[in-house]
Amino acid sequence: MFFAKKLIFPPFFIFIIFPLLVVSCASTSVKESSTQKAPDWLTSDVNSVYNENEHIAAVGEGYSTDLARNDALNKLSMYFETTVRSEGVAKRVTVNSSFSSSSEQTISVTSNMKLFGVKFTEAFYLKKEKKYYCVAYIDRKDAWARYESEIKNARDIFISYYENAVHEVEPINKIKLLGDAQKTGEDFREKLVFANILSKDLTQKTYGKDEQLLSSIPSMIKKEQVSNPVYISVDDDNAGAIESAIRKIFSNLGFVVSGSATNASYTAKAEVNYNKASGTTRIVLNPYITLSLKGKNGSVYAFSAESEKVVAPNEQTAKEIAAQDITEIIQQKLEADIKNTLGL
């Protein structure tokens, strides 16, 4: 009786708490159906009485007026919970057609969302079923207006980060600031998910352009990466294993890796120091690596790591083992560190 549309339950993490502001309450004194005509919302679809464009409504039932009201409220809450899940999953993937890339964004709407201005009809007792029926409903415009201050606060924070990124000239720093804006914008996105349920028209009219800015960030980051190639250089590598690992990581992160330093905007220069110990009968190395990403204005990113001590019968074997150890460390740590530092 309540929902005409099929609701989707995607595997999406969400918990919603509903502190309620009840505007009007049902009467505790109700007449039996023998002396009162059943209301239209009970004899027909509730949405034909409470227009879906203006209201969100649910019919509850129970063996008392309180049980009927609670059931209606639970169904109203369930509607919001399932719809927020569906809306959230729909907004998870942002596709950038210009660069044929996609960015998956997880939305976990865990805010204490309020059902503002919930109203109840007078309960109706249906004698043949020995049950009470009641409608819980919300006026969309009224609820949206009450919720707007939360949307605006989240929007203003996001816009401040976004504008800071837009005005940055240095490409890598711009990527980092865009990443910060994207993270900050997730709270704004969550608020928009709930706001769209209350009133999509009001949300899109008021915040549609800001939402487009948030959705455009992955393509803006990609544009900076494509426009600013990186040249990889490794000193004292062993058979090119370390350089190959670094090259693969930058490519995986969306950067264009150039084969020429002349055509590159940045140079990722790695230096391997095997730190050979002296005064021993065997070859003992304490290897470590430093990497610096430099552009025209100097270094914009730095990374360092050391591996365990290497002991071998000769220097060539020791260096081969050390280079392999350093390569494994790079594969385990470098990509995550660049992602975290640059906000990718």
C-alpha cells in the first residue's frame, strides 16, 4: 500500500539515526468504522492523497494508536534509509569521458539525519480487522528548508578548498589541493544525497552547479597529470629493476611517464646508496633509497626507505639482493605514500 516503486538494497554501508521533530500528533480518541467513513489514504494509494511531489508519506497499522503511529514512522524511516543507499551508490562512480577514466568514490552517509516536521493523521480504527491505521508524512519543501543550513555549511567548506586549488599554478601542488578539495567535498556530497530525497528540484536549483564542480575534480586532476609528464631517473640501479618499479607506480597513478627529460615537466630522481660496511671478511650492505620529484620550482615530493642488512660472499651478489629488497619496498610503500601525500 505504501510504495509503488521498487526499492534497491545495494551492498552499501550506512546507518541512519532519526531524531524526530513531531509537529502534530494523532488523537487518542478514534471512532469505529461503523460510525465514520474510511479515509481516502486507507481505501486507495496513500500517494494519491499525499502527492509524491509535495510529500513523503507512509501508512502504519497496529492494535493501538501508538503502535499504528510507530509503524508509520518506521516505514517512513525505512523509505529514507533505502533511498539514501540507492542514491549513494548511484553517485559513487564518476566517469570522465574526456580522458576515458573513472574514479570510484565511496559514500558512507552516516550523519544523524533528521526527519524534520513529521506530521501524523488522526488514527482510524478498522473494525473488521481490529486495527488502527495512521499516516506519517513530511512536507518536502518545509523539510528541505529546515535542512538547508547543513547543506550550506558543507558547501561553503568545500568551495573554499576548491577555489584554493583552482588558483594554484604549480601542477603537482594543484593536484594535491584538488585531492584535499575532493575529500572535503564528500561531506557536501552526503548532504546532497539526503537533500535530493527531500526535494531534488530545490537541491539542483540551489546547489547543482556546486555539485558539478565536485564531480569535475577527477577530470581536473587527470588533466594536470596528462599535461605534465614525469621522467624517471635512478642512480646505481641493478639491471633496471628499481627504475621499472618506480615507472610502473607513476603510470598506475595516472601520470604520463616520459622517456626524455627534455619533454618532461618533472623528474623523479632516485638514488640508491648501498652503504657498504668496511673491515669485514664478507660483504655487508645497509642499503637505502631516496626519491625526489622535482619540477621547475624545485622539489614537490620526497620519499625514502631502507631495507634490511645484506650479507653476501661478494659485492655483486650483495647488490643484486639489496636491489631486489629495495624494489619490493618500493612496490609495497611508494604508491600508497604518493597517494596519501598528493591526495590521489
